[in-house]
Amino acid sequence: MSLKTLKPGYSGEVKDRLENFNGNQLVYVGWDHQLLFCAPFTLAVSPDIPFGQLRDQVMASVFSPHPEWTQINWDSAGWLLDGKAFVPQLDVSLQAQGIDHKSLLRFQTPELAGFMSAAV
Amino acid sequence: MAAKKLNTKDKYRLLTRDLDWEFSYEDRKQAFPFEEFEGIKITDWSKWEDPFRLTMDTYWKYQAEKEKKLYAIFDAVAQNNGHTNISDPRYANALKLFLTGVSPLEYQAHQGFAHTGRQFGGVGARIACQMQSIDELRHVQTQVHAMSHYNKFFDGFQDWSHMHDRVWYLSVPKSFFDDARSAGPFEFLVAISFSFEYVLTNLLFVPFMSGAAYNGDMATVTFGFSAQSDEARHMTLGLEVIKFLLEQHEDNVPIVQEWIDKWFWRGTRLLTLVSMMMDYMLPNKVMSWKEAWEVYFEEAGGALFKDLARYGIRAPKYAETIEKEKEHVSHQAWWLFYSYGDATAFHTWIPSDEELDWLSEKYPDTFDKYYRPRWEMAKKMEAQGKRFYTKGLPQLCNCCQIPLMFTEMDNPTQLAYRDTVYKDERYHFCSDGCHDIFVAEPEKYVQSWLPVHQILQGNCGGPGLEDVLRDYYRMNVGADNLDMKGSPDEQRWNSWKGVA
């Protein structure tokens, strides 16, 4: 079903187009089975930054208050990009490895069970 | 000789149905241009049963009598320093949420019913909408008056209508009503009169009004009583709308079902705010959110949908998901607001040990296992002098606009993610319910004004979060927001009560 409108040919203005973010793109990042942070984060970053910068600077700025952040073993952590298994390349830009505007990145750290082993 | 005074029946006929007229030189279809585009077929408007059974003069008389009593109580509350009689200063925060989140919806309902009422060819429906429109205007006015007394003594009440239009979490109720008001007139009635007023209103009204009664808030209780007979009429209108549409034409059934599915889901997402108010913000608890959901939706709603089955209407889609979520949503929501408590126009706090035990008792299957550990962690951090506030902005659902804080019901430590791609652009949702609503009408929801995205586009001032809060949201930063502990609200309360 499409929108029923008074007149034919109606279309809505896409509010969150890439061009509206002043050179940045959005990337959403969530830490699976980790609920100290109540929701994933919305990060506005340049599409040209390497993945390493996203992880170690931008993500660290929001995730590091968690006491287990520094214990993450990135060699064994798993990643999902828009629902599909993903192996990030640290030196390659986001854009060049398919992380585009409004992509969702999720990471898993199964060896870290959180506070009281309750995924906190 | 004609009687000097009309009998009730004649008066009713003359002042309702007789207000309509025939169109002799204008095309009736052009006079009511919104009546057909939604696909609803009306064969006979005269079959509309007036749910209100009221004429305008009687209506004014009743409402004026209620107003007199109501304002006498407001005066008494003010003269007797009613704000010092509430159970605990934390209670005032439930009122701040109501004033900024719910009262503006009364105004939206006023506007919505005024517009919708104009669009119906049937005079009965027009008059019902007109009266409800006036009711809703009265509700927003009396709510503002009821709470104006608290505004003199507590922070966070001062700029409620401005905040409603801008503050991140208030975009949840605002976008709900914007969605309904930008729909056609029949969808508006199914959304607001039926799905919201009839099916879900008890879950909004009873918690706030009983909450007021349990917590010594005479002004709000009295407002509640004054609005009760109006709400009863609104519910009757909701039921009449559904029965009328379903009886008019069988082609209406699938359209109405789709609207019920959509608005039931949107309504329950909106009520997430009420769930946390009941379980966490009321110092004296009325009942748990889970219990309220069971009484007011599962029992009452179950009977309703059994009754509607004869028209071919089934229970709303995803009702079974919501049944499981009743164990979780209030805890997830209060954690969201606690952890973003530096960006809220009300205070947040860690529940007391007694409250944590109450939650364990009310939620034996979920609280200790999933939610108590978060509060233990928060307590530990607070004891170290590091009260926990999340840095960074959350990801929002493109439909309900709530952060993606809901978890999978078969895997409650995993956040739920849903997405879709429309015209090469990716959109994210908190649930199947919100996903389906977008997919059905993408051209509407690509326009969602998502507060987080708007901040990141630079449309809300800044650059820092505090600049946005102070200049764009008009919060008194340091007074309206942050923890209850150490707040000016708490300090004033302690000085009134002579506590050091």
C-alpha cells in the first residue's frame, strides 16, 4: 500500500539525505548484549576517515565510560555491517569498505559478560 | 398555540440533525473534498448514531458548572500551599512529563477534531467532532491552570509548549499526533477516537489521575474528575466511529483493520512514557505497568476485539509482542531517561532500595535477572562520585522516534534492530511494528523530523549539547535537568520541610 493522498504524485522531502550533514555521514554503532548504553549511538563522521580512527577515537569517545571497553580483544570481536558479517580494515576509509550513510555497525564481545554477568 | 419551551426530543432534533442543509446550487462532493480519498465508502450518513446525545446549550451548561467547581479547588490548592502536600518532591517530575508531553496533545486533539469535523458530509459526525474539539481545548486550558501552581515552586514547567515542539523525547508524542493530523479524516478518527481514546486512554488517564490521588496532588485529581465525563463521551465516539464504518460497507473492513494495526502499535509505543512514569516516577505506586496493561488492555481490549470479530476485525497485529514487552518496557525506558538525564527537562534518580524490591516483586520473571544489575551498577558509580550519564546521541526509530532501546523478546539482552531501504536510502526501526508502518507509507515517514539527526545537521544550534539544551530547547541547564539529588527542587523542598 502506498500513501493515500488527495492529489496524485505526492512525494515527501527526504529529511536525512547525505548532503544535509555538512560533509559528514551518519554511522550507527551498537555493542551487542551490552546494555549500560541504553541504545546504539548515532555518530556523524567524515566518510574518508579510516576505520581505525572510527573505532579508536570516535567510538571510544562514547563507549569508553564502560569499564570493559579497554578489555575488548579486537582480534576476536565480531562485526556486523547492516546485518551481514564484516571484517573491518583498520587503514581503509569507511566509504571504501562499504560503510555508507546511515549504515549500522554492530560488534560482539562474547568473552565479556558485563557487570554481574548481566550484560550491563 | 405552540409550546413556549421545546420538549427534549424536538430540541435535540432541531439543534443537531436540523443544522444541516441541502446543497441546491453547489456540488456536495466539492463541499466535502476529503471524504473519499482514503477509500472509505459511506452509503448513508443518517445511520450515524449520535454518541454524545447533547445539544450545544446543554453542553455549555454542564461544562460551566464543572469549571466553577474546578477553579474553586485550584484556588484552595494555591491558598493552602498544595505543593507542600505532595508525597515527595520527585512526584513533581511526573507532572512535568505530563505538561510537556500530554497537555500539548490535548491542544493537538482540539485542532485535529476541529479540522476533521469540517470534513464530514454527515451532520451527526460533524457535531460530535465539534464538541470533542471544544472539550480538548478545555482540557489543555484546565491542565495548564492546574499545574501553574507547581510552576511557581518547581523547575521544568516554564516552557512546556516550546519544549514540546523541540525537545528530543517530546518528539515522540508530537510526531504521533502530527501523523494522525496529517492523515485523512477517517483515519484520524480511527487513530485518535478509537485506537487511542477507546482502546488505550485508560492506560494514560488512570495512571496519571490515580497517581495524583496517591501522591497528594489535589489539583490534578480534581482536573481528572472534571475531565472524566468528557473522556467517557470521547470513548463512546470512538466505538461509534468503528461500528459505523464497518457497517457502512464491507470494503471498509480491511482499511479499518490496517489503521487499527498501525495506531494500536503507535499508541503502545507512546505509552512507553507512561509505563516508566507508573513504575519509577510515582513515589507512591498505584499498580505496576504490567498490572495496568493486563487490566486495561488484555481484559477490556480482549472483550472488545471479541465483539468486533463479527465484522471481520481481528486483534491488532503484534499484540502478542506487546504482551511480552509489558515485562520490560518501563525498565528500559527509565534507564534511557536516567542515563540521558543531563538532557531531560525533569529530574531522574536511582530507585530506592524499597522501590527496587517492589519492582522485583511486581516483575518476578524479569527485574532481578535483567534490570536490577543496571541499578546496582549505577549505585556503584554514583558512590564513586561518577553519576552515570551517557555521552553521545542515541540512534532513533524512524517511525516512533524513540531511541532503539527495546530488546528482542526471545533474547532480552539483545537490542532489536529492523531496517529497510527505500529509494536507495536506509531507514532504521525499533520493531517490526514501526518497520511495517514505514513500509506501508514511506513517503510520509521519509520526512520524520528526528531530533538527533536535526542536531547533527546543525539545525538546533550548538555546537555543544549544552548550547542545544539552553538555547534551542530553553532548558534552565543545571536546574531543570540532572539528578534529583542535589537539585534546586530538592533543596527548596527540604527548606519548606525544615530538613537540613
